[in-house]
Amino acid sequence: MVDMLNKGVTPVVFDKGSVGACGDLSPMSQMALVLLGEGERSSQGRAMSGAEAMKAAGVNADPV
């Protein structure tokens, strides 16, 4: 995750949508999706899939 963020891959994290007891579970899962090559990220108004973003940044998104 540190490598992902240091290389400018910032996941799209919605500020609404979770009504569970744990208020940070939904945003954390959206961050993890990009690590797995799923989800999406946005940069300068341009959205791209997590897999595209990780590949463009040279970050290995393959699950171990």
C-alpha cells in the first residue's frame, strides 16, 4: 500500500455508503480493492481501473 501511494495511485473512496457499526470498514475495503487490481482510482478528473493504475505506476498488484 505504501508503494502504491508513493507512486501516486490514490483509490477512489466514497464518503457515504456504509451504515455498519465500523465506520472505517467500507473505505478500507475500497482502498484494498485497488491493491488487488480491482476498484478504481481517479487522478486529475480521469478515472481508471485499479489494475490499469497499478500497471501504469509499476506497482505489482498480484495477490500473494
